[in-house]
Amino acid sequence: MEIYLLRHGAAERNSPSGRDADRRLTDQGIAEVTQVVTKAGSQGFQPALILTSPYARALETARLTARLLVYKQEVLTAIALTPESSPQDAWDELRLYSDQSSILAVTHEPLISAISSWLLGSAHPEIQFRTATMVRIDVEMVGTKPRGVLGRIFDSE
């Protein structure tokens, strides 16, 4: 299974409500996501399933990605992809969809670094996740403790 982890694009510092979950993408964030997804799409990126944190900035990133890739299915939200979650929680959610060949999970720092390190079997962050950075991790076994191999890194630079 190919697992793509995408950090949301740049977001506003504060939301009008004052809640972190309500922070939206900025124009820069929209441009970053567009650049990364367009680049990845030109190289064959087409996830079978898109999962996202329900936080506004992640949901906007996932929906923009879906539009850019002409993705026809529903974008699904998952509490396990919110910043407070653990890599194990995120993995347990991803495993629910092990019948899919490729899954895009849109999430946040520091969770995205923790998930990628955990999937790669490392105790230390291996990848610097700036906003709108996406990685592909290939996982053969979908057991309780996965062992992945780093595939590709896509970023806006």
C-alpha cells in the first residue's frame, strides 16, 4: 500500500473564532498546495482514498487536492489525523482502508513527523515537513506494527 502524508498548506496565524481548529489556508498556502499536488499529479499521483483531519486548514488542503486531481470520491475526515493524535491512532485509522492501493492522509505537525518516523521504524524525525510537503511511504504489511520504505518526497521548492 502506498501511503501519502501531506502537511496542510500555510495557514492564518489566528482564526476569527480564536480556535486553532478553525485556522484557514492563506493565499500562500493555497499556492503551495497547488504547486505540490500539480507536480505530484504530473508524475502519476492519484490516490484511491483521501483522508483528512477535520481542522479547517487540512480539510481545505484535502478538498483542493481532490479538485486538482479530479478525484471523484468523497474526502473522508478522521479524528486520528488531528494534531493531538498519536502515530498508532493514525495507523489504526489507515489500516481500516487496507483494501485501497494508495491513501492520502492530510494532517499536521508534529503528528506528520511522528507518523512518518514511526512508519519508517525510526525514533527520530527523518523528514522536515514544511507546509505543503508530501511524502510517499510504501508499506507491504498492514499489521499492528508496520514497516515502511520511503518512496518520494514532494515539496513546493
